[in-house]
Amino acid sequence: DIQMTQSPSSLSASVGDRVTITCRASQSISRYLNWYQQKPGKAPKLLIYAASTLQSGVPSRFSGSGSGTDFTLTISSLQPEDFATYYCQQSHSTPPTFGGGTKVEIK
Amino acid sequence: QVQLVQSGAEVKNPGASVKVSCKASGYTFTGYYIHWVRQAPGQGLEWMAWINPNSGDTNYAQKFQGGVTVTRDTSIITAYMDLTRLRSDDTAVYYCARGSSLYDGMDVWGQGTTVTVSS
């Protein structure tokens, strides 16, 4: 199975900050990397697929980059509604696997 | 609109079984995979299985082989996840989610079904 490692596991940031979350795969996954946002008590929401394609309706302050084994999710200017947990997931091969999550908290 | 609606919360004794349903609406049910993902309390996301509603083909995470069965009924556009021989560490929220192919993200999620296993 492909292991996905996210860092950091948590971070504190202020509204307006630029936030970067990284995700590393244990082997090359090309660009088959997806990012999700999850708020407490809610289902995950797809933000970005294929490493850098924004899902419909997702604000443009979210962006993704990377290929191969190293990927990044960036929030250009953190908004109050962005405080949540973020997960990466590889869809290169079955079983699909998720990173451990990054909790973004208010500073 | 496109949505997946899951069955309600369940409380089960250890050793029992539970069947969670996931009803689709607003899209062609047979055109998308259905994944099952679970989340234990305070933990991350764990993929369990997928089903191709068109062919009925399935694939399971090794951890769940033999203990989980996913099925579908195309006549009522509903997918099911059957979990047997429940243990306390099966206590979790179980989600169904849609994917247009196995290489795509899961773009629509059910609201989740909480399964509590306790004696």
C-alpha cells in the first residue's frame, strides 16, 4: 500500500495568513493526489483533485501543486471558515490511502 | 441536487452485524463508483472498499476482507455496506462517497452513519 505522510499534523495561524500543508507519498503517484477539508461533525469535502485542479465552487485562495511524491496545499489568505482539518489522498492505486490529516487552528 | 443519503445511527453489541445504506439521487447511479470510508472517534479517514454499481465489481482493503461486504441495488439506486462480527474498535462514523473513476477524487459524500459497538 502507498503511505501518505502529511506535515505538520497541526498548525496555528491567524486570519489573513498564508498557510502551506505538505503531503508526501511513499512512491510516485504522478498527479493522482486529492485534498479534502473536514469540519467537526461533517463529512469531508473535496477541494482539489489531480494535484492542482480546483473542485467546482471552491474559493481560489486554495491551490495545490506537486507531482511524483511531493505535494502542497496552499491557502493564500486564511479565512475564518478555513479552520478545519485537511487530508490528502492518493488515487493512483488501490487501496486509496489518506494522509493523517493537518488540523488548522486559530492562533 | 446530487446527494448521497445514508441510514441512521446504529448501536450494536459486540459480535453483531450492521448494514448501512447509501441512497443516491440527482445523478446516474451506475456511472460512478461508491467508496466506503470510516473515521474512528478523533482519528483520520480510512478507506474500506469500493463498488462499481454498474458491474457490481468490488474491492476491499485487506484489513476488511472477510468482514465487510458491499453491495448495491440499482432498482432503488442504493449501495450497502455490511459489517459483521463487530468489535468495539469498529465504533466509527461510516461514510459513502462517490467517485467518477478510481483515479478521481471523491466528490460527493454522504452525511455519515455513526455505528457504536458496545455491550
